[in-house]
Amino acid sequence: MTQPDRFVRGYAPQQPIPYSHRLHAGTMKIPCQYCHVGATKSRHAGVPAVETCMNCHRVTKKDSPAIQKLTAIYDSGRPLEWKRIHVLPDHVYFDHRPHVNGGIACQTCHGEIQTMEVVYQHMSMRMGNCLGCHRDAHEALPADSKIKRGPEHCNACHR
Ligand code: HEC
Ligand code: HEC
Ligand code: HEC
Ligand code: HEC
Ligand code: HEC
């Protein structure tokens, strides 16, 4: 990915399998963390292994070419190479845990993912966007939250 691309809102690469959040997370209401298991437990939310898809697609829609491709990848034992969308530069430290465990909704940063047929980058990856919320986070937090703000000192995000 080129340097300008990673900051561009709207970046939406074509994925190897036409997986739809609108269908799975919207219509079917599968919880985000069924697939993004890392969000409350580790720095990265993570993208699910094909195994997670096969929980359903061993039987569901086996006649679909996309599902046959998915099954072939699963049977090969190789990982599915999803294209990464949100990427911060290496010199920036971000951790999902304090944000998600603090009660900030995924959608506050990532937009209405459950309506997206193809995921696109909703969030600006600029420092000013992080700091804008860190200075005054109350709108992003639950009303009864004891947290007021995020850190503004340089080494919180540059370690
Ligand atoms: C059934 C599994 C599944 C569910 C449920 C799911 N996702 Fe995803 N998510 C994926 C997969 C697979 C990808 C990678 C392919 C893509 O980008 O569409 C992905 C990609 C993403 C990305 C982009 C990752 C990147 O590379 O930057 C975000 C953000 C995201 N999901 C957020 C959410 C949110 C928020 C929800 C709940 C509203 C959700 N997802 C529900 C499977 C899931
Ligand atoms: C405070 C803003 C914020 C919130 C809230 C947030 N994310 Fe993210 N997310 C980011 C940023 C920034 C990145 C890029 C991180 C990087 O490059 O290291 C990212 C990356 C991702 C990725 C790509 C893989 C990874 O883990 O780096 C997925 C998937 C994802 N987020 C899913 C979610 C889900 C699901 C939720 C809610 C449970 C969520 N995010 C909440 C800001 C946020
Ligand atoms: C909880 C069950 C479940 C999980 C988990 C799940 N899916 Fe699905 N998926 C479905 C159902 C149900 C449909 C819609 C079937 C229909 O159209 O009637 C579907 C449809 C699809 C389709 C469209 C197939 C077509 O040709 O119409 C694709 C592609 C797909 N899923 C990929 C994935 C991928 C990739 C994952 C893992 C990241 C995944 N699914 C996880 C249940 C699931
Ligand atoms: C929508 C609001 C919001 C956005 C956007 C946001 N943050 Fe935060 N962030 C917070 C809040 C609130 C906290 C404090 C959480 C706490 O005190 O438990 C925090 C805490 C942190 C921490 C401290 C983690 C720790 O372990 O001490 C880091 C690092 C961080 N954010 C980095 C970032 C980066 C980098 C970005 C931009 C890519 C970003 N944040 C965007 C609200 C946000
Ligand atoms: C809340 C997180 C956060 C804090 C706090 C923060 N930064 Fe950043 N910084 C970022 C992010 C995200 C980027 C990458 C995006 C960009 O360049 O806007 C960045 C990029 C930079 C860059 C590189 C700009 C470029 O053109 O490549 C410099 C230099 C920098 N920060 C210095 C600082 C200094 C000095 C401080 C303290 C006064 C600071 N940062 C505090 C998140 C943060």
C-alpha cells in the first residue's frame, strides 16, 4: 500500500472472497466479536480464520462459487489473504483494548460497518483525528463513564 492510500478515507480494496458485512453483521446480526475476537483482549481486533466461516459454510450455500472457493482455501490449509484496510504507520501505537473496554462503539471509529457490502475506511488515520477525540472524548463514551479523555503526551502513541 502506498503512503497516501493508507490515509485516504473511502479506501475499499477488492477482497479475494466477496464477504458482506451488510449480510452477516447487518441482516443476520452476527456480533462483531464473534469474528473480531481480539477487540477486548488484545491490541488488534484481528480478522477471523477461515475456520470461523466454515462453522456455517460447511453446510450453508455449498452450491455458491464463492463458498466453493472459500472451501478450497480452507482445505488447502493456507490462510485467506484478506487485504488490510486500516493501517497506521509503524511509528504509531494503537491498542483496541482501552477504547473498546472503555465503551467506545466500533462504529464511532469504523462507521456503520453493518451496512457496508464492502468495507471502506471511514476513519481518518491522521494524528489530529486521534487527538481530537482524546481532548474531549465524552461524546464517544457511555453517559456514565468515569473516563473523560485520552492521553495527549507524545509517548502514549509514539513508543
Ligand atoms: C462473520 C464474521 C464477521 C463479522 C460478524 C464481522 N466481521 Fe468485520 N471482518 C470480517 C472479515 C472476514 C473481514 C476482512 C474482509 C473485509 O474487509 O471485508 C472483516 C473486516 C473488518 C474491518 C476492516 C479490517 C481492516 O483490514 O482494516 C473492520 C473495521 C471490521 N471488519 C469491523 C467489523 C464490525 C464493527 C463488525 C460488527 C458490526 C464486524 N466487523 C462483524 C469478518 C466479520
Ligand atoms: C478508537 C477508534 C477505534 C475503535 C473504537 C475500534 N477500532 Fe478497530 N481500528 C482502529 C484503528 C486506528 C485501526 C488500525 C490499527 C493499526 O493499524 O494498528 C483499527 C483496525 C481494526 C481492524 C483491522 C485489524 C486489526 O485489528 O488491526 C479490525 C478488524 C477492527 N479494527 C475491528 C474493530 C471492531 C470489531 C471494533 C469494535 C469491537 C473496533 N475495531 C473498534 C480504531 C478503532
Ligand atoms: C453464522 C453463520 C455464518 C457465518 C459464521 C458466516 N456465514 Fe457467510 N453466509 C451465511 C448465510 C446464512 C448466508 C446467506 C445464504 C443465503 O443467501 O441464503 C451467507 C452468505 C455468504 C456469502 C454469499 C454466497 C453467495 O454466493 O450468495 C459469502 C461469500 C459468505 N457468506 C462468506 C462468508 C465468509 C468469508 C465468512 C467468514 C468470514 C462467513 N461467510 C461466515 C452464514 C454464515
Ligand atoms: C472516539 C474517541 C477516540 C479516538 C478516535 C481515538 N481514541 Fe485513543 N483513547 C480514547 C480514550 C477515551 C482513551 C482513554 C481510555 C482510558 O482511559 O481507559 C484512549 C486511550 C488511548 C491510548 C492509551 C492506551 C494505554 O494503554 O494507555 C492510546 C495509546 C490511544 N488511545 C491511541 C489512539 C490512537 C493512535 C488513535 C488514532 C489512530 C486514537 N487513540 C483514537 C479515545 C479515542
Ligand atoms: C493520540 C495519539 C497521538 C499522540 C498523543 C501524538 N501523536 Fe503524533 N501521530 C499520531 C498518528 C496517528 C500519526 C500518523 C498520522 C499522521 O501523520 O497524521 C502521527 C504522526 C506523527 C509524526 C509524523 C508526521 C509525518 O508527517 O510523518 C510526528 C513527527 C508526530 N506524530 C509527533 C508527535 C508529537 C511531537 C507528539 C506530542 C506533542 C505527538 N505526535 C502525539 C498519533 C499521535
